[in-house]
Amino acid sequence: MESDAIGDGTRIWAFAHVLAGARIGAECNICDHTFIEGGAVVGDRVTLKCGVQLWDGVTLEDDVFVGPNVTFTNDPFPRSRQRPAQYAATVVRAGASIGANATILPGVTIGMRAMVGAGAVVTRDVPAFAIVVGNPAVVTGYIDGQTGGEGRLKARTPLSHEIRPGQTVTATPLLGGASLCRLPRISDERGHLSFGEIHQSLPFSVARYFLVFGVPSREVRGEHAHRKLHQFLIAVNGSCSVRLFDGEGSAEVTLDRPELGLYVPPMIWTTEYKYSRDAVLLVLASEVYRESDYIRNCDEYLTLMAEQRAAASAGAPAFWARQ
């Protein structure tokens, strides 16, 4: 043990080697046959299972779990006896878990409370709350932000839906005011027609539209919330999955037919993924594009939602209603 920067209550087991300059927080569990290089940073309540090496440039935030034999790297172009001026920074955000034998390439960030599957090869950033598996690792689902008193996370089953020809507009409430809308569909020998009407199918006036298409199946889009913008999403061709998150719970729907629309009000964190190769996603928006309306940082979003919940309990209006 060469480092003196080790927090109270941390346990370091047999055959572990911690170099000078490494920093380890409080109440960590550093298991047998681990190696922590100077320059590595470990937060509080972190678990490192056997056979893990943390190199200079690797940072684990609080409450991270690292399974057996997970491999971290810190040099994208390694050469024997040639050290870069600065090692790539790899960050595992608070509450994330990494399964056994996963490989983490240098310079990536694994988002808060994300789940990396066993044996995955992480070649790019992992979104907050995402589940990634495979080589290369791809997003296969998301987990709730919070669940029980123990803070455990659980998968949320996608919502089922059924469309019947000729059905009038109906809406299934989701979370945070979002809803899954079943639009009319008219079919005859000439083909199919589906439609929506402003202020009936859509609860807002449309000021802008955009189309998302040609998305490789492994790509993830969205990953933001809006302060004031209302949106209505329709997969006019192909399919994609949309995950909604309100800071506490989540819901996921599959948009896979033109008569199925998803209304998303302000302050819902939205992520689109699992695009089919032929997917075309139409998005109707209540405002023209304004970058200031976007919340792209999940930490900022969670802080704003916590403040909103506190204000609501005190009877105050939502912060975006006061702007």
C-alpha cells in the first residue's frame, strides 16, 4: 500500500496494490488481486471485484460497482515504453455497474446508474440509465432512475398497444403528462389513410416539424428535455423505441405505425433508439428551434426536477411556468 489517500472504512483485501497518488474514498470494498495506479480516482462506497486494474486517468464516482476482471484502458494508441503526454480520461458516473469481463476503451464516459453487461466491449459513451451489451456495446434498454428504499433499479416493460381500423382518437396516459395516442385509420382497396387535427389530436399548435431518418440501428438520439417545447412523434415508416423519464420513473413505447403518435410535454427527458433501417420519425413541435430551450445535461435535469417536486409540495408553480 503506497497511497495514504484512502477514506475511512475502506477495506482492501489480499494481493491488492495501490500506488502512490491514487485516491480512494470512504467505505469502499477493494477485493483481492486488484491494482490501482497513481492518478486513478475512486469515490465513496465503490466495489472493485477481483482482477480489476484501474489506470491513470480512470475515475470512478460514488457507488460504482465493477465486476470481476473488468478491463480498463487509458491509451488509445499504446506503444511499448512510449507514454503519452496525458492519458485519456475515462469516467464511470455515480451508481453505474459494470459486469464481469467487460472491456472499457479509453476516453469514454459511462453515465450515471448505467448498466454494462458482462463481456461487453464499450467503445463509446454510455448514456445515463442505459443498459448496454455486446461487442461493440449497444443500448438495449433503460432502467428507472429510482425505485425502492434501497435505491435498486429495475427494468420497465414496454407498454403494449393495439390499433383497430376506424378507431377514433384515444390517448393512454403515461408519465409527466405524456400520452400515447391512437389516431384514426381509414383503409380500403386504394390503401390506408391516417390523420390528426390540431387541438384535437394535438394539444398544441404546430410551429415546426422535422424528420429523423437513416439512423444506424445502434445509434441513440434525443437524450434531452425541453423547458417549454411540446412535441408529437409519429413513425411514418419503420419503427423506433422511445424512452420517457421524469426524474423518478420511466416508460418506454414502440412507435411502429403511422396511426400511433406520442405526445411529449415539456420537462420530460426523451431518448429514441432501436431504429429500424427504414425508420422515418416525424416530429411536430410547438416552437421554432431555440437552443436555450434544451436541457442536455442529465445532472441539470435531475436537479431541476428535484427543485420542481420541492416547489410543488410547497404549492409553488413550476419553474418553467414562471419564466
